[in-house]
Amino acid sequence: MMLRYFTCLFLFAAFASTSTVAFARPIVTLKLAAAVVQKDVSGHDVLAPASGPVHSGDRLRYEIVATNGGDRTATSVRPFDRIPTGTEFVAGSASGNGKVEYSLDRGTSWSAAPTVVVHSKDGDKVVAADPATYSAIRWTTDLKAGASTAFAFDVHVK
């Protein structure tokens, strides 16, 4: 199965400032990059430019870089991305400063530890959701004036 690795990126950078200066404010920009994760001869991850179609079994890394070009701290910056159709989130691959949350419903609701209800003859049980069912990921953090930070996650192509 071939899948184009470029996905529509949904980013949201919400921020507030407690500044009293009329024109002092945070200015946050977000940049997305995608790479294919490969192993070198010693078994370490090496990122290769994502320059063409990918195949079933490939592992991709998405990275969002947030930069505050303003002169005040941006609070509650929330970069997020949807897990591309045809891929599955790789458990434990999320990295970046701040609180990370996941969605099972493409971003309508969020949780640091999503759960699902499993129905059985013994009754309903709430259990941790399988990370392969995550459909979106987001972080919440503050970003100081002039600072940049990166957020990343991996997916497997189905």
C-alpha cells in the first residue's frame, strides 16, 4: 500500500498575555516537517527526508517547531496534528515540552490517558485505549519570547 506522507496539518496556537503594554505580544509561528525513520548499522534511528511515497510498514516522524518571535511569553500554546489516515500512532513516541494529550475522535475531546468502554457479559469495563486508535495529538506549553521548541511523534504506515 502506498500513501503520500504529507498530511493536512491542523495546528492551533492559542495564547494569552498578561502584558499591559499596548503593542507588546507573543507572535507564534509553527512549522511542520516529516521524515522517514530508518535504522543505521548500529540500530539507532536516522531520519531521512520524506521525499516520495511511503510503503506499508514504514515509520514516519512528524515534527512541529513552535517559535515565539514576539516580545512576551505565549501561554497555553497548543500545537496539534491529526494522525494521518492509513497510519497508526507509535506508543511512547510523543516528545516535546509541556503536557501531551491524545484524542480518539479527531480532536473533539482530549485526554492524557484516553479510555474506552469495553462491553462484556460480565458488564462494562473502562480500559486504556490502544494507542493505535489515537486520531490526534496535542501539547500545551508556554513559550518565552524569542524561544523555539519542538514537538514530535511517530506513526507506522498500515
